[in-house]
Amino acid sequence: ERHELCEDLAQMLVGTALTQSHGGTVSESAVLARCHEALATGDSGLTAAEAQWVIQRLAELLEWPLPEFPAAQA
């Protein structure tokens, strides 16, 4: 169930990411970082690992370079 939720979310974010990067005014990495920031909040209902997975999947769907994530802070 969670995998399907995350896959669906990544698919839904494709249009948003393309809109944000339209015209090259915002870099691909900045768009992915913004999306990750939004998903990493407690309000999203996703774990940190799920948020990272969604963004990695989004990058794959868009054929953008995979983002680097900072090491988890304990």
C-alpha cells in the first residue's frame, strides 16, 4: 500500500515539477529540493525515507539527475 501511495505521489508531482522548471528559470535540482522539503514535513504523512524515495522516483520519471540527500541527523 505504501509503495503504491509513493509511486502515485511521484507520478502526480511530474506536472508540478515541470511547471516549476518551465523555461529553465529554476534548476532541476532546486525543483527537486523544493518538492523534498514539502514532503519531508510531518504534515505530509510520509516518513523521511518515503519522501526521499518519492523524490528519487520523480527524478527518474523526469530523467533528471538523482538528487543528493544530506545524511540523516539523529
